[in-house]
Amino acid sequence: MIITINNEKNLPDEQVPPGYENYHIPGAAIKSFTGPFGILFVQEVVIGNARLLYVMVHTKTGVSFEMITGTVISCLLISLQGNWRFYTAQLGRQQLKEAHCNFLYTPGFEGSCVFDENNDYALLVVEYPTASLYEKWQNYPSLEMIAKQLLKEKPFLLFAQSPLAGASVMELAVRVVQSSYFPSPRNFHINQVDNLLSAVCVQAANQYKQPQRFSTEEIEAIHAAKIFIDKNLHRHYTYSEIAQQVALNRQKLRIGFKALFGKGLYEYLLYERLTIAKMQLEQSRKPVKQIAQYAGYHNTSNFCTAFRKMFGTTPNQLRQSVKQ
């Protein structure tokens, strides 16, 4: 990406600006520029298939940043501070107010951002692979037509008018920014990025006034069930117990979870448990029996059978291949 500040192409050398050390995210690359305009500060980290950019701007004078990139951009934008005004050759003039969000897709990007003097701005950008977005949006009945826009490879915004981000979206956005990252992201971080995408999808599904199979309250309850499962992967709950936790009908939870997330509730639970077990086998020396118990299996033999069915190898064979 080429960035020009106030038409000055020769930017200052990269450096961490004084007073910004507390914003450093371990495991993230830092890029910052200082000058008469103020400070431009960017942190970047790759989480699974997603790429996070945390952008902060402190202005002393009015300033414009011009950006050009030839790569495909499909990203979630959330303004954590300040009103972001930008112009793109593909989509025209746009504005993202503080605490608002939107999704932007464009095969290439050419545009500019304009900032007022003596202001602070903070923006979270989460870039998802186009294929992942298409798969996720198809799980929401009211977003199927929007998902097809991705196949046309034409620039578009998910929302015509950037909406106020919901409480769950903002909570997850702040959590993502405040998390400590490492070169090899843990399953926790990948879940946070996926949960953030799901939370925005729920909000978008509510905003598009097309016939829906589930009410807004039911969609939110189903999403809450997923969050509850993610927090209690090592424990076993029945459908009825989970449904009671989120105040939803058991049958509606069963059908809705499959519709929204593409997997049945227990299928999703099994996949998450065994994925974590696989990481523990690869990255620790814990006994297989202990890993099996944490994954919810009291019988190690049943754990080994389920593991081989999903990954095509037994836990011991996997650990042996890692040693080799």
C-alpha cells in the first residue's frame, strides 16, 4: 500500500512515537510516522486467516492521507474514536462516525482520509478472506443476496449508512484490541475474530428487512449460546441446559444453531474440543488421558476414536510425527 500525507511522498523514518509505548500489542508489527501534522500509528497482526490493523491518528493540523493499493480488500471497519471521513474512487464519499461500523469490499483501493486539527482517532480494521465472508453470510437467510455481491467482484458497502455498532460488537472489538498476541495465535484469538464477524452478521441480519426464519432476539440468543459453549468447552451440557442459559426454546436452538453457524451444536462442540486437543498434543507434553479429559472424554479410547475420525490419525501417531 502506498500512503501519501498532505501530498508529501517522503515520509519520516518509522519510529515508535513517545508516549505510545502502552499501546503496543505483543506479536504485532508497528509502523508509525511523525511529522508537523502529528502522528500516524499502525499495529498489524495476523490471526489465522484474518489480518488486524489497529490505526491511531493524533493531529496537530488538518491533514489528509491518500492511499492506493491494488489488492482485494474485504474488511470490517469499526471506529473506536473520532469520526472518520474518507473518499474512494470506487464508492465516493463516506463517513464512519465514532462507535459505528461497516463492511467494505473492493478489488482495489484508491482514496483518501481527511482529519481535523487537534483530534484523536482510533480505527479497528479486520480483513477477512473473501471466501470466509461468503461462507459466513450464506448462513444468514437475510444476507444471502449480500453474499452474492462478493461473487460479482464489484465494490460495495454492507450498510448503505454505517450503523451504530451494537454492544456485543463493541465489546468484542475492545477485547480484540486489548488482547496480547503471539507469533503463533492461540485458538482463543481466532475465536475472538470469528465471534466479532458473527456479531456484525447478527446486526446486519436484523437491519436487512427481508423475510427471516428467526427473530432478532432468537438470533442474538443463538449467538449467545455459541459464546457460552466457547467459554465452557471442557464441560458437558445438554441441549436443554444450554437453551435454558440463553432463554430459548430447545428445538429453536437446535435448528437455529445449524442455520447460523453451518454446524449442529454438538458437531461444533466436537470440532472445537478436538481442535484444541490437537494443539495441545502438538505443543505440550501433557498425557493423552489428561488432554482427553479436558476435551470432555472420560474414556480415552473414545477420544482416540473421535480424534482419528476427524484428523485421520491417532493422538499418539500425531505426537510421534511432531517429534520426527
